[in-house]
Amino acid sequence: MTNITMTLQDDTTTLVLPLPEIPLTETPLENAVDVVKLDYNVSTYFINMKREWSHTWKYLTKTEYDNIVGFFNRQQTTFKYPILTISDGSATNVVVRMTIGKKNTIDNCGGVDGFQVGFRETSQLPEVVS
């Protein structure tokens, strides 16, 4: 059995993260509108499909945590979303809006447990003109 890895990249760095814990959850996000007609039948207008991935690490060292949070912080300062690749083929160079959960420090070395990260498929932000 091959271990699944998650790769994040942006203009600053590339980070390969092993996923020792399961599950890596993928959720389809359907963008559709249902219209109920006068005869009570439904017409559906399908616009597009996106995906969202989430993962919870049982334990991260302070360095691993800081590296992951660095991508989250940079999307807010550089106005560019990170790019996600998952080695099982479910995501290849997908632009994602990254979200993070609470930080639960569990030891004097800065280790963190139960840290959740979410990745929502999206389009890259437009270039900021200064």
C-alpha cells in the first residue's frame, strides 16, 4: 500500500505532507439551481461542480504546523491561493482557498493535535494592481 501525500505550493515554497491518518475527505460542491414550475415539476440548471477536501492531523510538530499555516497566511498577504496536489490522483495542480481550524498546543515543544485544514477548489484571485 502506498502512502498518500498532499503537496501544497505557492510562489514562495513547495511542501509535501504525508497523510499518516485517514480519512482525507473529499466533498463534491454542486452549483445548481432548482426551479419549481407551476405544474410542480422541477427544472435544474447545472452551473458547475467544484470539490472540497479536508484533513485532520492527529499530531504535528511545531515546524510542520508553522509550514502549513504559512500557506494559509500567504494567501491573505499575497492575494494568491495555494495549489494542491494529492498523490492518489483526486487533485492535480488545483487552485484552492485554504481554511484552518483551531490550534491545540499539547506539549512544551509546540506540538499540535487535532489540527484540521480545508481546501476548497476555486479560481485564482485576479492580479492586484498597485
